[in-house]
Amino acid sequence: MKKKLKKAPKFRDEAEERRFWASHDSANYLDWSKANSARLSKLRPTLKTISLRLPAALIAELKVLANRRDVPYQSLLKTFLAERVRDEWKASA
């Protein structure tokens, strides 16, 4: 038996829509069995520039490691941070 879907409300702006979907289950409003998969190959994450003070010796070590891997040191630092954050989330779950 098919579940009766609710009608999604009209939103004044994107912020209101975000708040709504953060607190409501989309399965009550959409039939996901009819969804098509999409490939968003050109989608890039939103980046935010920060200022981070690190010891010069640590930056030098990062540059050596990055050079060994033939990647920019800032990219290597982002990779290290992402891995550590992922590990911390796994450990706390």
C-alpha cells in the first residue's frame, strides 16, 4: 500500500527551506523510489579562507612531506585534517 505524501510548503527564501528540511523527513513529502540519480561532476565544495598560525618548523616538515608526494603542501594539510576529523568522528560514534 502506498503511503500518502504530504505537500511541501512554499518557502519565502532558501534559509526558510533549509530550516524546514533540517527538521522534517523528506520521505513524508517525496517518493524516493521514483528519483533519478544525478552526477554533479563539476560541483565543488564551498571553500572558506582562514588564517592559521603554525610553527615555521611544522610548515617546513609539511613542505618536505608534500614534496615527497608531489602535491602542494596546503593540499596535503587539508588531507591530513580531513583524515583526522573523520577518525575523530568514527571514534566518538
